Amino acid sequence: MLKEKVAQTKDKVVKRAKKSPIKSSIVAGLIVTAASFYGAIDWKPVKELPVDHPIYVAAESLGVGYQDSPEGSTSRCNYFAVGEDLVLTNGHCYNKDYSETRIQFFNRVDFVMCPEVLATAPFGSFDYTLLRCKGELPRPIKINPRPLVLGEPLIHLQVNCNYRENSQCKVEFLYDASADCKVTDIEYSGGQMVKHTCDSQSGSSGSFITSFTPNTDGELEVVLLFNSDHYYPDARGEKGYGAFSAAVKMEYVIADLQRKGFDLMKAQTETKDTGEVAPVAEIKKESTISSGSNSLWLIIISIFAGITAAFTALTYLKKD
């Protein structure tokens, strides 16, 4: 999409170049500057991390799940293990009229079937579905239903890909631990949700967001269930994208499950330990180049690139 926009604008500039070479050169410089800001996204592949890194260990609880419709189409969402045979996802991800959910977890080839729905809440409410699965699940990730504070740093893990830049991309396990991934509103939707600026796109539904600091066992803990709205730097105002994403507070999910007779926190304590706990490690916020970071160096570099392009284009036009 970006390449097409740049190409179209470039054609217009070239047509007007001979009439106003200086003006055209300035426009060309601005194109380069704008392009350097457009579409920045901070997520990175989990597979690039060491296997004992807390984010890598957390990702092992994450899976990509599919359901087939009667018409033959397939829906995709994120699911994550929260108990010995339990997975959690968004309420709007599960369709009772579709086939039973099959999930492929991180670093696994085989699918796990999850046919039983234990509890659900629709989109517009707490937007979750808790499923019971058949087969061996990975070590579940811990949940911490604690209150969050404004500006608190977060880590978002999901199975997705950058559809905005490549509509044919293949999904992979990704994480965003950038400086932009943080809480921006703690009282959204009546207080049951938060606004945050961790990168997301269509397909992010059902993913989880953890606290930034590992617990004393060296593990990251889930504090939010991703919900809706897709934050994507420099895409504000475009259909399906905005200046923030939304996520449901785990404290509300846990409380609603308890009202329905299911104690998820108890189920977590009853889970058998199936793997080694990662050593306690310090995670540093990764630098970001998105426009939301207001990086002075990025602005300087971009302006310099724009000026360079402008002079280059002017020199070329003068030769003609």
C-alpha cells in the first residue's frame, strides 16, 4: 500500500517537474521524510530470542486456533493455555455453529482439539471464552488479576503478521516490548478495560498482554486479554485502525468466571508443573522508531534524508 502511494505521488511530481523544478524537489524530499515515519511497527519474532528468555517461555503457552464454518471458510484467533487442559481466548473468537477449535501451539507441529466450552462472555461484555481441550497442552502461563497503573509498561504476545504491508504474509509468533507498549487509560469502558498502545492488527484477537517485569520465579504473568481496536503507528483515522487498542482486565475475567461457578485461579494452582521455570531475568524496554515515541533523533535523521532527496532531485532536474 505504501509503495503504491509513493509511486502515484512520484508520478505526479515528475509530470510537474519541468514546470516547477524547485517545488517538485521539495515535495520529493517530503515524500522521503513521510515514508520514513509511515507504518512503523515494533513487534519482533519470538524465535529470535534465547529459549530461556521470559518472553520466549511465555510464548510457549500461546497458540493459533482455527474454526471452520459450514460454508467452508476458516476463522483464526489467538488462544493461550491457562490450565492443564484449559485455554482462553476472546468471546468473539468462538462460534458455536463452527467446527470444534483446533490449536497449534508455539514450537509444536500437531494440533490440539478443544471441543468443550466451559464459560463465555460476548463482545461488549468481558469478551472471553474458556475451553477444555483433549490432548497435551504446553505449560500454562500464570495469570495475575491485579490492578494496573497509567503508563505501566507492557509486553504483548500474539500470532499474527503485518497484513498492512503484505496481504500474503504468513503468521508467526510475535512480541512487542517497545517503549510504546504501555497503558494509556485505566478506566476505559466503565473500568473493565484499558486502552494501550501495543501494536496490533486484525488477527490479534485472543492474544494476551503481560506485565513487563517477571515475577520472582522469572515468569511473565498475564494481566490483560486483548480485545479490539487496532493500534498501528501512523494509521490513525484509517478504517479499522486507531490511536489505541483495548484489552479486558484479567481481574474482571476471573470475577465473571467465579460468578459462573468456575475458579480459574484454583485451576492454575492445581496444574502440574510440566517444565523448567526460566531464571529471573531483567527485560529492558526496546527502543522504538514509531512516531509515537517522539524520537528527536528519528526526526533529525528523517529531515536530513528529506533534504538530501530534495537536493538530489533538484540536481537531476537541472541536468535535464
